[in-house]
Amino acid sequence: MPDTVNIDEIMYRLYVIDKVRKGREAVWQGNVISVEELKEEMKSW
């Protein structure tokens, strides 16, 4: 990373990496829903 990077950028990148890791793990474990299920779930918002 460049010397000019600030703590907010570092924290954001770590946050994104964590979310991607957790998402990949969920998919690997089969914790997913279909597009149709997602559409139905979004209707109630």
C-alpha cells in the first residue's frame, strides 16, 4: 500500500476481504438461496 493510505481505507479493505471470505465460506457450505427466494424475500421489505 502507498505511504499515503489512511486508516479508513485500510479498515474498509479489511471489511471487504472479511465479507468476501464469509460469503465464499457460506457458498461452500451450501448456505445459499435461489434468485426466486431472494425476490420473494425482497417483496416484504
